[in-house]
Amino acid sequence: MKRQHRTKIVATLGPASSSAETIEALFRAGSDVFRLNFSHGSHNDHRLRYDIIRDLEQRLGRPIAILMDLQGPKLRVGTFAKGPIDLAPGHGFRLDLDPAAGDGGRVTLPHEEIFAALKAGTELLLDDGKIRLRVRRCGKDFAETTVVTGGPLSDRKGVNVPGVVLPLSPLTPKDRADLAFGLDIGVDWVALSFVQRPEDIAEARRLIGGRAGVLAKLEKPAAMDSLEQIIALSDAVMVARGDLGVEMPPEDVPVLQKRIVRASRKAGRPVIVATQMLESMIKAPTPTRAEASDVATAVYDGADAVMLSAETASGDYPVEAVSIMNRIIERVEKDPLYWKIAEAERVEPEATSADAIGAAARQTAHTLSAKAIVTYTTSGSTSLRIARERPDVPILGLTPNLATSRRLPLIWGVHSVYTEDARNFPDMEDKAIAAVLGDGFAVDGDRIVITAGVPFGTPGATNIMRIARVRKA
């Protein structure tokens, strides 16, 4: 299952993509990572999908990454006694903790944390930003507001408070139960929603305890104030453009997308660009030209992965969406401009042995027209640092650690291979050659570049680079 693309594809599973046949078709069409969205579905639903993926993995002999996406705290208004209301600009509207059903003048907002963070002049967005309220007066259990942008409001619509750091943990009781379930079945990545500050990542890390990679979803403008620290504490990040687009002007989102991608690249963290990438394909068999350009822009920017949400979870054309996204990526990566941009934006290696070896491996592979860089890795960090270099040849990540082999498919350009560790130098070459031959990356007579650590099997000890000639046994 040799991929032609280097930028990876994350596909969300749901009602439209729960059968073994569809999941296999999504994988064969180009999906490298499957996302289980815990905002929807039961634990049993997710377990069934998980089991299908693991069965597929075993049958095809290819490690597959599974990402669980936690719901996070969802702030919502309560219900209305007589159905939806209509809010007119300039009129007053009250939010409070009174659990009674709402009317045209008030509704419950059962989140005392919000009231604790409000002050006069704060703006609240309701129903994905369709309605805008401005606080006139507030206390610990109420807020008197003026309607700035009106419209219809119905039961349990979402509430956003842009520009305010809310005193909320990103992990609700539901999230904690979901997390325990996900870690128990063996997910590879955990996406943490509603990240506002570095402490949110630290809390999740303590609970996960190294059993999965921690992925920070950047969907709150407040997170931008601590962007570098959040990225440094995370194993990967996601540009979650949906909520970012609610809480800030649309024209700011592309700028933040580029900032997040570049900061992640500099830190050597995988970064996913997500939300509405091929939105029209929920109902249409082909995307708009603007959507194709949106995917291409993320690829040109250097994202490690692009993500499909409703397109594959509940859309009418899930396999077609992955197939078209795959074609867009492959087309961009064949463009000489793509590699010129990668060269121009390549980040300087840090003063470590691993980065020195990684930079040398990239340059050596390019100079010798080698067919691949083969990295021996235990934790995955070696493959990740090579990927940070954006070499113009495939990266094969060979690892004896099953958990690591399942995390690597998220990383740009990395082809994950689960294999025994090398015992000595001849064995190191033999296993590397077997991998590139077996998966179609090289033929007899080609050259490859190998990186490893001596003593073999020592995590974080990448200290050698070797050039090998491929030979059939």
C-alpha cells in the first residue's frame, strides 16, 4: 500500500462510513488516519469502527492511525417554552441561571463559569455567530444584554465568548469517560477540544499517561496568546477553522491558519488543517473549485495532514471525497513550486545529534538521488525530525513498537513499517532493504539512506547515517 501523497488524509467515520467495505474503500482511496468523533455516536458505535479498522490493518499489513476527538465543553442556552423566538436588533435580552424555560426576553445559560468571566461590553455569539449580544450589566448569575445582530433563536443553540479565557477545563465528565474508553480500546491519538492555555494540555497529558499522542485543537482565539507554548506541550495540533471562524472575523482565519502551520513546522509537530475543506461534497459528487484551492493551499503551506469531517462521516460521497482530496494533494506535490516553497521555508535544524543526522540524510538523499530515507525509531521522534526537513524522497519509519507504528501515519511523508529492531549493522541494512523492496519504494541497484541509533534499540539515540545499495536476496 505505497502512497503517492506525502500530505496525509484524515477521514472522519460516521453513519455513512461504518461498514467494513466502506472503511476499506476509504483507506484504499487514500485515508491514512481515521477520526472517531465523540461528539456523536455511542461507545459501542466507536468500538465497532475501531475493530473494523484493526481487522483491516491486520489483513493489509499496514499500520493505521486512529484519532479520537473529544467533544469538549459545549456551551449552550436552554429551551424556550413556546418554541423558537426572534431577537430584534437593539432589544434587550437576559441570560441567567434560572432553569425555567425561556421566552422572548430571557433564557437560561446553565454555565456559571461564563458569568464569572463576563463584564460590561463583552460580546456573546449564539448559534454559530448568527446572533450577537453585547453585555450591558452582569452579575454572578445573570447578564443583561443588548441584541447587536438579531435573528431566530431556538432550543440549545451554542454560545461562544470570543476574546475571553473562560475558567473551564477542556475535559468535561463526558470527555473523561470517553477518554478512558478510548485509551482502553487503544486509540493512537487524542484530540483535545476547546484548548485555551498550556495548562489544558498538561492536564490531558497527566490523564493519558503516554498511552496516546496528544493533539491540541486550536479553535479558540485565546489560544493564540500562548500558541508556541501550547504547540511545545502537544504531540500534534489541529487548525480547527470552524470555531475559529465563529469567534473572529473570517478574514483573520487564513492568517491564523498560516501562523499555526508555520509555528508547528518550526517546532517539528504534525499539524492538521480541518473543517469544511470539501463541504459541498456532503451532497455533491465533486467539490467546488474554491474548495479544491483550499485543500491545495493547505498542502502548499506545508500541513502534515488535511481532514474531512461530515464529507466522510455523513455525506453521500465519502469515498469520492477522499479520492478527490488525494488527487488534489498528489497534483500539488508534483508542482515544482511546491518544492521551491518547501526549500524556501525549511526550518533550521536544532543543535542536536538527531537534527544534524536528519539534515544530513535529507541532503545526502537529494545529492545521490536516493529512493528513500529509512529511519529506525522507537518513539517516532527520529521519523518526525526527518519529516521536519521535508525531504524530496519518501521516509520509511521502521519501528518495533506497535503503538509508534500506528502514530506515524499522521506525519508528513512517513510510510510506517512495523518490524523487529536491527541487531547489528548488516541486519540494519537487510531490514531496510527488505522494507523498500517489499513496499515498492526501490528496486535492485537503487541507493537508500539509513539513519539509526547505536546501541540499537536505544530510544532517542539517533547518531549514525549510512548509505546502502539495494540488492535482492
